[in-house]
Amino acid sequence: MKDSKENRTHKITFRLNEQEVKFLDEFSSSAGISRSDTLRNLIRKIQGDASIIKTDKLLQTLNELAAEQGRVNNNINQLAKHANQYSRVKDMDPKVFARFNSLLTQYLDYQEDMNRTFRKIYKSIS
């Protein structure tokens, strides 16, 4: 961050609509700083992180991931039901069940990682 006493030689002018000005004024007032300081602080905040996230697109993607996760969970429940039905059959190859258990364990690890990632994303945008 640069020294606040540094000369500011560039003047930037741009237009806002009524809603944007109202938001800027209310935000600046609640923070107890001027409009200019509010905008400078915003610039400083995003300087370290050049990627700006479009939250509507992010939320849509997360919603799609959650829907897909629900479909996967449903498939696993169906597989577990079939596995329980076949477990009574003496002729079934135990390797099938071992493979199923291995894949289910991998899935549960993946789901735990995904949930941690979702929590991090939620914390970063809230």
C-alpha cells in the first residue's frame, strides 16, 4: 500500500446513476470516509487480487454443482440398494463389493474436499 501523503496528480471523472450515487454515499457515510477514500480503498483491495468475481455467475455455477452433487448422491443410494439386494446372493463375486467400497470411499473423500471448498468460497464472498 502506498503512503497516503503521496501526491495524487491524476483526476478521474465518471458518471453514476442515482442508485449508484446513493449506494456510494451511504457506504462512505457508514464507513466515516469520503467518496474518494472509499474508491481508493476499493482499488487497494483489488490490487492484490486482479481477478474480479461475478457473483451471479459464481452462484449459478455453485447451484449447478449442488444439483449435480444431488444426482450423484441419488445414484449412490441406488447402487447401495442394489448392493444390499445382491449381498444375499451367494454367487456374487466379492471383488465387486470391494470395488464398490473403494469407489464409495474415494467419493466420500472427494465430497468432503468439495464441501471444504464450498465453505471457503462462501466465506470469501460473504
